Amino acid sequence: MIDFSRAFDVINHVILLDKLSKLNLPDYIVNWIVSFLTDCTQAVKVGDKISCQQFINRGIVQGSGVGPTFYLVMESDLKPLSSANLLCKFADDTNLLVPANL
């Protein structure tokens, strides 16, 4: 079994925007999403020390209202390569079940 539960952390913004562009969304929505994903930064704080900010080009902020929708768009074209495998999708969790013996 493969668990994709950490997928929010590795969503590639370029791939996401490419998939969204194929959904025929109105331009103002696509522009808002581009703005939402562009120039995001992250810093780490340990004790009283704060790192330099770094730009983020992957991942979606967990807890954001659009995060689950972005995840669904990213996983929408996932399909098992073998009919013996089973792909189970639920909310923001996807599991690929592969039998031990065929």
C-alpha cells in the first residue's frame, strides 16, 4: 500500500496551474489562483532565532479553503496501471492497494 497523505507538501505549482488551465475556468479565477500561489515565502523559527525567508514553489497551505480543491485537481488523473490494483480516493487522502500475489 502506498499512502499519498503528505501530497499537500509536494504539489508542484506549475503542474497544478497547467491542470487548472484545462478546466476552462474564468480568467479572473485563474488570475486569483496564480496570485495566491505566487511569491509565497516561508521562514522557520527555533527558539528566538528566525531563518531567512525562502520562496515556496511547491505545496499548498494546509488549512486553506482552496487546498482540498487543489489536491482534487492534482489527483484527478491518477489511475492504477493494472486492473489488479485498487486506487482509493477520499477527501485529501489517496491510497494505492497492490495485491501481494497476482
